[in-house]
Amino acid sequence: MGGVADLITLDDITAAADAIAGHVLRTPTVASPGLAALLGVPVSLKLELLQRTGSFKPRGAFRKLLGLSSAERAAGVVAVSGGNHALAVADAAGSLGVGATVVMPSSVPGWVVARCRDAGAEVRLTEDVTAAFALLDELVAGGMTLLHPFDDPVVVAAQGTVGLEFAADAPEVTDVLVSVGGGALLSGVATAFAGARVWGVETEGADAMSRALAGGAPVPITPTSIVTTLSAPHVTPLTLEHVRARVEDVLVVSDADAVRGTLTLAERAKVWAEPAAGCLVPAASQVLDRVGADARLGLVVCGGNSTIADVAAWTGRFAATPFPPRVPAPA
């Protein structure tokens, strides 16, 4: 990608919204009195964890699948993922009658494999991530269409429909916080929510976008975060250029604080979110320290695909407790 000419536009997002209408949910935006009391400013939540399959990912999957030619539909699609992207591709392809193969390392949770198979996808398990990508290349070479989770302007525009809805429902928001994996959701929301400052949030060990911004180009990382749904091994020039042009900054929080954020969302906002969304809570305090107490925050609650056992284990590992009410930084 070479620069501004390559960035998606609001028209691209509007077209994506028209295309996927009727296939995905228009998820609710709600005020959160509990988080407002905690943070000291008004807080609105975009509840994308209520989307089909429990995350925002079906938006991009449906948009890509609906644009396939008849020959591409007949050949089928393939994706590599052990998480929300896999669930979305399996669900969307099954709904549209398109054959889908999902390649994932054998270490992924069994419930993810089961749900993908229940949706009609063929699941191919490999020894590790390297083998998964090798098999992906083989299947694409054989004629299947790749459904990439973020390196595709069609997908970026579709994920931006989250922001289109959020901006329409909460136009008063001044600062929007969005979790970052590969960067498609952040890129799309930042394009759609042009009237507000947009901030990305990563966890330590899943900070591919921060490292790319610091280095001026995408760099490969070996993810170590427990937050696997944010653990992209790299970003791409496509998403990096959007973030450089349209995002205020990308903040990085610890795994422990992401888990504390998950507990806080449950206790204060009554929302069962995965740590990929929980990381927004500690980042919100950082944003308020930078922009001041006049802010009105918007949080994109991107997914809720953590089991009770997952959250219990993380809580024990980090001795995690919900965050106390925020004490503003001294002026």
C-alpha cells in the first residue's frame, strides 16, 4: 500500500453495510452507568459481542463471501484461525451454502473445532501454526479462495460497519477505543467514526501494530499474550497505513490488566466479554489522562468468546480483581 489513495472510504463502508444487511445483526449501543461511575465520564458501549458467533467477525466474512463469483463459490473458501475468525467463516459460509475449510493448529480449544464443524465447515488440524499456514498455501494453490481476517480492503470496510452504526447511535462520543489484532476493525472504525478521536488497544505480547508503528513497517512477532484473539503474528501495510492516517495512538496494556478489565465489564457493565475487549477498560483511564475530563468515551466490545473456565483460570493466575473507581491524574 502506498498511501492515502489506498485507504478505504466512508462510501466503501456504506456499501458494505448495504451488502451485509439481513445477514448480520445491527448490534445495540448502550450507555453504561456502571462504567461512567467507575471512570468519571459518560461511557457508551457498542455490544458487538452480541453479534452472531459472539464477535464482530461475521461482518467481514459475509461481505467477502457475498462478493464471490459462481466459480469461486464452487471451489470453496479457506481460512486459518483458531478463534473468532474461524467461527465467523464457518457460520457465514454455512449460511450461504459455500464450502469452507478452516485450518487450525491442534492446540485450539475443542469447543471451537466443534462449533466450526457444526456449522458445516471442514476443519483441518495441524501440528502447529507454521504447518497451518503451509496447508493454507497448498489449498489456495489448489483453487480455494482465501478469506483473510484483515489484509483485505473488502474486509476492512465491512468491519467498519461497526463504527458506522456506533457513530449513528452515539454521535456525542469524543473518544472511541477499539481492540487491535491485525487491525481491520480499528482501521474500519477509524474511517467510519471521523468525528471522534479513535484509539487502538493491544496487550503485551500481542502488540504487532505498536511495533509496526514504531518501526515504520510491519514486523513479524511471536505472540505471547494470553489474549489469543488479538495475537496476530504481524499487521500488514493495508492496516498500518489506515492506523497511521486515522488513529490517534495505539496503547498497550498487560494481560493481567486485560483480565481485570474483563472482570470489571462483568461487574460494572453487566457484560460478559473476552479479555480482547477487557483491555479497553485500563486503556480508557490512559486516554482520560491524556484528553481530560470532558471526554465522552465509546468502547467497542468486540467479542465475548471466553468460557467460564477460561475466565476463572485467568483470574486465579493473575490474582485479578475488578478495577476500583478511577482517580484522575493531577493537572
